[in-house]
Amino acid sequence: MHPIVPVIMAFGAILFLAGVIVYTWFGMQRINIVKLRGKEYKLWYFVATTVIAGVALIMLSVLIPKYFPYQPESAFNASQP
């Protein structure tokens, strides 16, 4: 497995879950605006962006081994007698 795959998949899962959690938390409180780093975002825009980005990263981590196979270089080369 390519060494970057678990990192990308974890980041995608975090983004996806953050979008779902924010939607459920703010949806129950009936808040329509999310403030992040001094900017205001509509709730549906923030949730759609995080969920779609999370799914895209998870799909990217699944497709990386298919299109970019990983062959680690061996540090030890056995010499033939």
C-alpha cells in the first residue's frame, strides 16, 4: 500500500464527519450561519463543501494504489556469488 493512502483517507473521514456533525449540531439549534476564521458561511454551503471534499478524498485514497502502484526500493541489494 502506498504510504500516503492512510493519511488521505483519515483526512477525508475527518472532513466528512465534521460536516455531518456540524449539520446535526447546528440543525438542532436552527442556526443557519457558520462562522469560521472571521468569515460567515451558510450552513448548507459549509456542510456540502466538507462532505463532498471528504468523500472525494476517500475516493482518491482508494484510487491511488490503482493508478500509482508503490514499489518500495530495497536498501539492501543481495549480491550473487
